[in-house]
Amino acid sequence: MTRKIFGTDGIRGTANTFPMTADMALRIGASAGRHFRRDGSNGHRVVIGKDTRRSGYMLENALTAGLTSTGMNVLLLGPVPTPAVGFLTRSMRADLGIMISASHNPHHDNGIKFFGPDGFKLSDEAEGEIERILAGEIQPAKPMNIGRAKRIEDGKGRYVEYAKTTIPRATRLTGLKVVLDCANGAAYKAAPEALWELGAEVIEIGVSPDGYNINLGCGSTAPDAASEAVLRHGADLGICLDGDADRIVLIDEMGRVADGDQIMALFARIWAEAGTLAGGALVATVMSNLGLERYLEGIGLRLERTKVGDRHVVERMRSGGFNLGGEQSGHIVMSDHATTGDGLVAALQFLAAMTNCGAPASQLLKSFDPVPQLLENVKLEAGTAPLDDAEVKSVIAEQEKRLTGKGRLLIRASGTEPLIRVMAECEDEAMLRDVVATIAEAVRRSG
């Protein structure tokens, strides 16, 4: 069966527009409930978390109605980070976890992500089965077997306590001044609490969600405000999360932004030196900088590349027995601690490294000099497929030939937004700009 609803990271779209409508969410919930409640008993449960988007209320209620209609018992967590849902699904022995979020997207988008009982995102096969059920007539539970819904008041607290256990108990953040930008998103309470409880002086940004300001001029996709705050307050570090707090970028004491590649390079070296890096390798996507790959080779480690998307990173980590991976965008996956990218846990790991090494953030966040990289996002018109266009294919082939031996090129359709992403790396920055501009213009012409 061809999958039509699920994308690279669950289901995502514009709120109140197919498939992010209340009616569709109800049917999705019922389909997932029918898939997981196979034995007909009333002991099945699902946990639901969400970020701070206004549409989250609508989708939460609709999913709850669909799930309970098929006999699932629903445990509502309220606003919590995506990794908290993965953790609590496993901790609370639930059959299913659901996160309502569109991650780094603006407020008018939303999405539904599913986690299995092991806390990991659902497999393609499970998503395909839910979609198969969705396409048919969904069998409701008998009246006496309708599920219940219950709000869990301490879900955030449970997650915060767990996050703190991922660093040594003796670690104290006393004396560290940290700017923390929560993107007006899911971690707006959890992340400040965790850092404060560990002794840091926390300067908070993006902790006043109103349903519409998630990721708006703040967070990991807009770190300028946090960078300015680091300089203004003389902070030791800036931490920027995204809307569902599964990704992170860091800012050193000089206001310079470091992406996921620099964070992963540091963790890989520290873990390798401590003998805790499994498999002698870091798993990252094709988007990670060539400089990262060269750096790892220089210290005797490997870079295992995957397709874009943290689920592909996790799949490779699990199949290869690796325990560290992530994306340049800031998803840092540490399978010894979490089942998905976890911005708060990554921040705590970095802060622990700062205290252990006694080194400033600027030193720890400059493991390698990145090869010049340029990314341009080209918006798509509805119904267009420019990468199938003969002229676009020809232009891409020509530009690949120009880069042979000098760099690399990556062209792909976004799995979460109507975009074609054109990315290239090359030591010659003039050539780099020309290559990306030429391909981007060909893509626009084809539309």
C-alpha cells in the first residue's frame, strides 16, 4: 500500500486543513487505537503530549475521542517536550505514545508523531498498518469497553527528574550563567526548572507561549535574540531549543552559534576518550558538514551517514549498535539516555562537559573548521515535482560535474514542508554560491 498520510516524521500539515483537521485526527486516533488494542482487553493505554500551538487543543480532544472510542485509555500530559513522550510511554508501560507538534514549523502548522511501547518512533510497517485501517471502516469498541481519559499532572516533573539523572549526580552548575531560549514551545517550563534545580543562573527567553508565538523570532531556528542576550548579560552559554525541544543549537560566550555538527563532534571525542562511544562511530545524515567527517577521521572515528531525518539516524544506530548520532539541525540522539533527539539532555551533557573540563564554551564548540556550505530552500507550488523535470535534472548533472573533486551536492524534497532543499559544499565559495543559485533558479523555472 502506498502511504499517503504519514511523512518522514509522522503526520504534518496546516491546522484545520487536511490532514490536520479535527475529523481526521479523530479517525487517526481510532485507527491507531484499533491497531494497538488487538486483544480486546481494557488494559491498553496511550500517553499524549503536545506543544503550545493553539490547534493542539483541538487535535488533543479529537485524538482522545478516537482512541477512547476503540477502547484505549488516554493519559494526557499537556505541554511537554517530544522526548518526554518517548520516555513516559516506556516508563508508564503504555502501548502507544503520541506527540502533537510540528516541531520547528510556525504556529499555523501542526503534526502527530507516534511512539511505540519501547519509546521509539513507530516503524514504517506500523504506520502503514494504521493507514490501512484508516482507509477502511473502523470498528468501534462495545459500549462497556469505551476507554477513559485522565490528565497526568506530574508528567513534566517526571521528565525533568529523569533528564537530571543523565549527568553525574555530583555535577553542579553553580556559577554558570545560561541564556535559555525555549522557543515559546513545549519545554518552556521543564527546561528552566531543570537548569535552575542544578544550580545555574538562568536567563529565560521564549517562555511566554500564547498559542501563536511558537518559534516566532526565537528558538533554534532564530538564535539571534539569544545570542544578543548572551553578550548583554555576559553569559557563559546560550541554549536554544525548538518548538518541541527535540533539537538544540548552542551559543558560546562570544555570541557565536554552534550547530549540531559541532556538538556531536565534541560528544564523540569525549565519549571515545572515556571508552563509552559504541562502535567507534557517530551516526549523522547526509546534511552534516564534510569538516565533521574529516575531523572524526583525524581522531580515529567514523561517520556513518543516513538519509535526512532523525528516525533514519535512530534506525541506523539501533541496527549498528551505535549510541551517538544526530543531525546538523540540532537533533542529538544519545541512546544511552533517550529514544529520540533530546534538546534538554544534550544541553545538560554539554554543561557537564564545561564543568568537568573547566573550559569555556568557545573552546568546546570549535572542534573543526567547517567546509563552506550553502543551503537554499525553494518553495514549491502545489502539485509540482521539479526534481522529475528533464531540464532540472540536466542542470543538476552539470553542477555535480563542476563540483567533482572539489565538494559535494545534495538536492532533496523536504519531508515536512513544501520545499526543495538545495545544499552544496565547496572550498571555493564563489563557485559554491553559483552552483546553488543555478540549481535553485532551474527549480523555480520548472514550477
